Amino acid sequence: RVLADRSLFAAQGLEVENAALAQRLQACRAELQQAVDAMQRARDTAAAADLAKSRFLAAASHDLRQPAHALGLYLATLRGGPLAPAQAEVAERMAASLAALDGMFMALLDVSRIDAGAVQPQWDVVALAPLLRRLADAWGAAAEARGLRLALHLSAGDAVTVTDALLLERVLGNLLANAVKYTRRGGVLLACRRRGGHYRIEVWDSGIGLQPADQERVFEAFVQVGNAARDRGAGLGLGLAIVRRLTGLLQLQLTLHSRPGRGSVFFIDGLAPAAATPRAAAALRGGAVALAGRVVAVLEDDADVLDALCRLLRLWGCRVRAGGDAAALLRQSPAVPAAVIADLRLADGRQGPDEVAALRAAWGCDVPCLYLSGETAPAPLRALHEAGATCLANPASPARLRAWLELALAAPAGDGEQSAP
């Protein structure tokens, strides 16, 4: 009987303990559900705020970027003509300020577009030597102004690969900007070499170098080693973050080696050799493509941007046909131009791709087209890239505009236009 009483007592104790555990479990579940509900509300609030921010940026950015785009085109045209010394100095200062603004716009937009999946490579056969020479020329003056020497070494001068020329140029431009900015004495080396069955591009500098703990951090967004004061002249800390994202898109391997006080080197591997197309072969032989006499059609509804773009194209020797829609261009001439430059959004709700499609249908051929846009919403940009179109964000630099034109017009053409069939 004693054993039975003890067993009953133990059983009753277990029942009480199980009931207490059940109550505690129920309370924990209630607390967990409250936490999940609170997290969901916070996530919904954050998503709503992010959507509102994206809508605001998409609406405001286009209008903010258009004047900056027009200013850049006007400035390039102004600097292309004769200027008094005082005027030239002011123009140079304006160019420096505009370049800083352009860099901030481009960096912020690039990160948001890449993360949104709106940037996709436009694969093409590319001769590397002309691209690297253009970069060396562009950054050589900046290096010289800082008392540095920028050298170019092409042990694989006939290198031809398949890549996206504009994205690769963006990667290398960011690396060269970084090298020049953080090198106080010595120089910078841009090189292309054969490595096994692939090409390797290298950017060396004799700059300040990085501590081992910082060599991974520098690829994070908004991280700037040695700029605790956030000096805007040193950028936003997005250059290497963009480099990592773009090399991933281009299916390339990015490697950094650095020693404090001795400098850094960035290796870009994975550029496979490709057979040279006529366009790539022409680039290898002749370098810059002559634009004189080539006809370029411009679709743009903003009066300032249209005027500035036409002036710049004429400065380069192009013959320009311009209008706010396809019908206006076709009324001017039925002849097929060598290329089209179109705003993504036009007046009265018209869309650049629709107008370009109408022009191509009237001409009976797919004329090369470059879209310019201050759009930041990812959906229309992603649709463009999925359709195989090329789009530059405003404010688009004159150098990038000319680079696209030279690439698009590399194939021989007569006087720059042909009769429509």
C-alpha cells in the first residue's frame, strides 16, 4: 500500500508538472506569436517605407538628373571651343564639380540597379587593347596632376574576348580611380597578360595599401578606410562595392593583394579568348572611329537636353536629326540614320522603346539605339536589359556617349545613312 501511495503521489506530481509545463509552453507560443506579429508589422512598415522611397526617387530622380545631364553636355560643347584663360579655368572648375556630382549619382544608381537585377551584361566580342588604351589616356592626366605616372603594359595586345565592354570599362575605371586617389608617390600600372588559357587584367599601385583586416571590408558599400571624416572629395565608398558586383555579373574572378605602405594590386581573371569579329578587328587596327558625317537621330522631349546633345554631336562632326517622337523624325527624312539616341520617357506618355520600334519598322532595319534615362525604378530598366537594349543613366558622360557611338558605328558605312527600303 505504501508503494501504491507513493506511485499515486508521483503520478499526481507529474500531472501538476505537465500542466505547468503546458501553461508555460502556451505562454511561450503566445509570446512567440506576438513577436512574429510585431516582426511582420515592422517588415510591412519597412516595405511600405522602402516602396514609398523608391517611388519618390523614381519620380524625383528623373527630374533632378535631367538638368545635370544637360549641363554636362553643354559643358563638353563649351570646352570644345575657343576659351579665354579665365573662362577655361572656370570651365575646368565646373567640370570638376559636375564630375563629383555625376560620380555620386552614378554610384548610388549603379548599386540600386545591380541589386535590383536591372543590370544584365550585353555580351559582345571585344578587343581589349583599345579599351585599355582609352582608360590609360583618360586616367593618365589625373595621375600626372598628382605627380604620378600611369603606365600601360599589353603583353597580350591582340587580346579579344567576350564581355560587356561598358561594364568592364566601369570596373576598370573604378579600380584606376581608386589607385590614383590613394597613391601619393610612385605610379599606377594597368596591364593585360595571358594567364593559362585566359587573359588577366591587373591594376597595380604604389599607394598606402591596406591592413589585412580591411581587405575584405573595402568591398562593402559605404566603407572608406582612412576617411573617418567622410570627406565628399574622397567619394562615397561605393567604388569597390560596385566593382565586386559587376565582376560577379561578368562572371569574372576578382582578387586583391595589398601590403600596408607598399601598395595594392587587383587581378581580374576569367576573360576567355574569342575569335575577332570584323568590328573587333577594326578596333584593333584603327582605334577611334570617325564620327564626321555620320547621321545620328535623337529622340528627346526636354528642350535643354535636346539642344545640348545636338550641339555635342555636331561638335563631333555628326549630322543630327532630332525630334520629340517617331513621326517628327520621319517627317524630316525617310533615310535610315547610322544610330539613334533616345530618351526612355518622352512627352505625353510616350515611351522611347515604342517610338524606336516604330522607327525601325518604318526603316525596315534594326538601327543601333542607345537609351538615356534618369529612371531609377528597376522594372523598366530590367525590361530594357532583358530586351537586349543598351541604356545609360543620366547624367551620361560625353565620354561614354562617344564610346557607345564608336562601338555602334565601327562597321564601315558610306556617308552615314542609307535609303529606307
